[in-house]
Amino acid sequence: MEKPIVNKVAQSPLVNLSLDEFYPKGVRVIIDLKDYLEQGLVLREKEFRKRLKETDWKVFKDQYTGIHCSTDAIIPIWAFMLLASCLKPFAKKVAFGDREALETAIFHDALNTINLELYRDKPVLLNGCGKTPIPVSAFVEVTEKLLPVVKSLMFGEACSSVPVYKKQ
């Protein structure tokens, strides 16, 4: 008589946590300030303000928006602030930086919604492979949040996990 196949992973107290669950859906847009500069290098305040006034900011409604400058131009801080003030009434999120910095900011907000009590004194497996590209910064941040509450933390998949932390 054959023994039935037993799913030991399903029977373990291990709690799986996938950062995919916290990935906010929505359009991501990066605004490059070089497009507002004369020859991509010089910011002229009067022209800059004029272009900002002429822009239809409603096109950024409910979008995650990053602001950066891809050239080596010296941009005064107020220019980024002014652009952010134009975007804020419409964009879902406004962050400084390129796409990676934007994803980091988005995940920072999302990870602040984690109910840490769900993981208190439990062995937690932080899944490594998902459907969405998760920034490394999100893994670092969630580790920092989980360590004070979990019994142990592992990374990867149940069949091949890497131990990260074990409470003494």
C-alpha cells in the first residue's frame, strides 16, 4: 500500500510573505527636468514658470510620478519643488528621482501598511520570486520592519530558502 503524498510546507507553521501583494497598481511616469531647460542645461526662471503654467497637469491624474534631471545641469532646489507643487493636486504620488527611486518611494508607503502582528513570533518566509519587479530597497525595508517581531526570517521559496534571521 502506497503512502499518500503529504505537503509538508502546507502543514508547517511557516508564514509566506510576498511583496507582490503590496505592489500598488498604477501608471509610473518620470518627468525629466532637462526637457524644461534651455539646451538641456540652463534653467531660466521666467521661461520655466511659463512652461509650467502652460502644461496640462491633469494628464498626470492618479499616476505615480518621479522628477529627475538626466543631465549634469545645476538645478536649484526650488525648481523641483515648483514642479512637485504642480503635480501634487493630480498625481497619486510625487517623488524625487529616477524610476528606481520612484519605486522605492511607492514601496515605502505600501510597506507602512503591513500589519506586523500577523507575523509576531512566527517563522516568516519572504518570497524572492514574484510577478513584479520589487526594488532591493523594499526587501531591506521589510526586513527592518519584521526583525523585531518575527521568530525567524528566511528568503526565497519553501523548497530552497536562505536563513536571514533567527531570534535567540
